[in-house]
Amino acid sequence: MSMFKKSLNLVLLSSLMITPLLSVPAQTYAANESVEVWLTTADPNSEPAVGLSPGARLTKKANINFATTTGNADYTINVNEGKTYQTMDGFGVSLTDSSTWLMNYKLSSGKRAEVMERLFGNTGIGMSMLRQTMGASDFAWSTYTYDDTAGDTSLSQFSIARDQPYIIPMTKAALAKNPNLKIIASPWSAPAWMKYTTNDKNGTGKLQAQYYPTYANYFVKFIQSYQAQGIPIYAVTPQNEPLFEPGRYPGMNMNEQDQIGMIGDYLSPALKNAGLNTKVIAYDHNYDNWSYPNTVIAGLKNSGKSSAVAGSAFHHYGGDYTAMTSMHNAHPDKDIWFTEGGFGDWNDKVDGSTQGFDNMINEFIGITRNWSKSIILWNAALDQKDGPSVIGDYNTNKGMVTIQNSDNSNSNPEDKVTYNKQYYLLGHFSKFVVTGATRIDTNSSNDIQNVAFKNPDGTKVIVLYNSQTATKTVKVQWNGQSTNYTVPGKSVVTLKW
């Protein structure tokens, strides 16, 4: 071989060896990485009836830095981005009939724009999910579905006109702030004429077998009608709280075998035949009966219809969030969502104690540490009487924000808005952890609860809660470096780098 050919071959071989290194560069990190710090304090001695004041409220503090050596700390949290868990869909709330009525009629256009920015915008907490009711829930002005014409099996009278005056406009306003919002929709009841037994129009009873195909088409029409309004539906659940028949407001019983048949034989095929890629999520009820979704998903798998269901959804009104880990272990190929969490007199004390603060942030951390892809809270807004609601004023629920409502008329904006604990504490997640983020590994601690994520752009986020009354210093170790932050007692801090 000539020296020219040998040199040429060496050049070609070298280029082949170098090219892969150029196309897949090794990940590098800057030394002394800067870390954003955001703080909320509980202020147990000055907490008023609603909200948190005074003190830090998702307040940006001075940045800190990672270093190769740091001082002593009370606790050490190790962040390992090499070990990953679920991918996050996001964090959000429900724009119920009550919430959107208040936003539309009790806020001026300027104040409404401010509230929407603070809820969904980049300068606010940037929520990325909604769970919308298909028809009325308990938080509505009236009980209705999209087709209350008895015997209309063709659904020729199906209409979303009831949602047009303010529910759809407020949903569009949220989408204008975050066009990538993922929306999960859930019905509280089928139309009363489709059910065996009714009470208060559609508060109890079960779906008649003959109407399963009609009800599946009801979902198709809803999704198509909303998408025609520019509102995409990411997922649906067949029934909100399927084991609860409230009687006082819309509800419907749907047991495990009912749901297996509804999802596998009717709903999923109807969506597919209509060319819709909307996910179907089972259950949508409390932690304390996770055997229900386990049975539904196992039943669908056993009948060869596993692809009909994307996973299961949970609420927090009974049981413990560790049930979601049990569900994950039983079906690791299926996803999990937390789709409704209301806060009120039973779990959010507003008498000057910090119990409500503790309950809320502990649960947010626990939900995400137990495989949920989402945290979606209940009403985005309620008035000073915790309404309007078909079950009356002064119920146990509180909105994420409180909007003053003195006359219950479709006029007279009052522009008085209070942002409650839910807003600030969920903001410690939603403002920093974006759709597509992955939960990454950290060691757990009973005294310094924590959870960490890695965003698609490579930024990392850790949320820390000091549940003790005394100030504690926490060392966060990552990539051979560490940083210390002194967390006040009963306070939550988000670090992002």
C-alpha cells in the first residue's frame, strides 16, 4: 500500500472515529452552578381566615451557588438524576361553572387578565393542566347535561350551548396564556333519561345497558364540540367518583364490571372510530379503594383490551397517596394521575394553626413521590361564601382564589381577589416543573420532605419542606457539588438550577 493510500485511510478512519463524538457530546455542568431560591412561610401566628399574610409568598430570594465544599448542615439531600421515575404532565385546577362565572362576571377585563396571568402565565405560577366537568357538578348554578331531551338516542339535541357564555371563554383565556394546557374531562352523570334510577334529576342511579353505545357517542360529541372551539381534550374518565351517589348534586354509580365494559366495548372503540386520540383513564375516585382500578385494568388486560385504558386517576377524600404506588407496582405499564383535590374546613384549618399548610404541602410532595403524573386541584375560584353551588353556600370547599360576590347577578364586577394557600403551594411546583419533566431520585426524610425533577431543558428543581418549627440548614448534593440553604420553620422552598 502506498504512503498516500495509507495516509488517506488513516484520515478516513479518524473521521469515522471522531464523528460519533461530535454528534453526541458528553453532558457537562458548570462549576459553581447558580441556584434560584423561592420561599413560602406558614406564619402560624399571623395567618388570617384566607390566604397567607404577611411573610414570604412564593418570594424570590437571593441566588445561592453549588460548590465543591460547603459547611455543616442539619440534613443532607442527595439528588441523583441518573435514577428516574414518572414523566410529568403538569399541575393545574378545575375551571368549574362556579369558577368561570365568577371570573367572567365579577372581574373587570383588566382584573380578569391579571388573574389569568397569575394562574396560567409565565409571570404567574404557570399551571399546565385543567380538569373540566362534562356538564354540571356540585359547583354549578344549575343541574344540566348536554342532552336533556328524553329518548334522544341519536343525540340530535346534543349541545354545549350551556357552556358558551362563560365556561368556554374562560377556558380559552387559560389556553391563550398556556397553549399547551392538557385538559382532562369528566362527567358527574349521564343524562337522567339514560339511567335506571334518578333523584334530583341525575344525582343517583346507574346507566342502563341499552344506552352504553349512546353514552359513548355522547363523549365523542363532547370532545368534537370542544375541539371545534379550539379546546383540545387530552383525556377523559368514564365517571367522576363512580362509587358515590350524592343525591344532592349530579352523580352516577358505575362499578368495576360496568367500567370494564364501558371502556373496553364502547368508549375506547367509539373514540378510535371517530379518529380521536383522547386517552381514557379509569376510576377517578379516592385512594382508599385502589382495588377498583386494579380490577378494571386487569380485566381489560385479560380480555385483550389493555390498550383501551391509559391508566388510573385518584382523589384524596379517603385513604393515603401511597395507594398510587401500589397501583403502579400492580401495573407498571399504566400511568397514574391525581385529578381532584379540594381543600376546605376538613383539611385546611384557617384558625391560626399551620395544620392546613402542613397537610397541603405534605400531600403535594407525597402525590408526586408516589408516581402521579399530575396534581390537579378543585375549584379555581369560589366566592366569600364558598359558592356558588347547587348545594348552597358555606360548604366545606375553598377555591384556589376567592372572588368577592355580593349580588349574584351577571353584572357589577367587584375586582376583589384573594390568593389562597393552594395558589402559593402548588406554585412551588407548577411555576418550575414543566410538562415533560421527569421525577428524579432523592433520599426521603420525615423532617425535610422533598421531591426533585429534571425538566426537558436540563434544569433541575427540588421542593423542600421543613415541617419543624425550628430553622434547619439543608445541604443539597448534586454532581459532586453541594449547596446549603437555611429553611425557616414550617416553610417550603423551591431550588432551581
